[in-house]
Amino acid sequence: MIVAGSTDAAEVKAAARAVLLRQPGVRTEYLEVVDPEEMQPVEQIDGPVRVTGAVWLGSIRLIDNMLCQRGGRRAG
């Protein structure tokens, strides 16, 4: 969604959570869209952002992040 031009962080998080909820055995601990340097949540996406999250796959906790920007490819 971010690459396609979405600017609303809440919409992006809701869409990502919806995808995760459809997966059996997956539980989202947190999912956030943050400023890539300050690592603080953003409401509007107006430049590169980092999508961070922790999800459980059964008893395994996965933590990851991805740098994204609008109107282009995933960054990094």
C-alpha cells in the first residue's frame, strides 16, 4: 500500500493486520509505521517510513522491519 501511494499510516496498519489475521496460527503483538530515523510512530506517510512488527507463529516470536517509500520500490 505504501509503495502504491497510501499516506494514512492507520490504513496501512489495518490492511497489514487484516492479512495477518487470515493466517492460521499467527498472532500480531505489534505493528507500527515509524519515522525511519527517530523510530517514532507517524500518522501521515510523507516520505520514507519503516514498518515494524512482532508476530507470533505458534510459539515462535518474529521481529522485523522494512523501509518503505511511496511511489517507488521498497527502500533498502
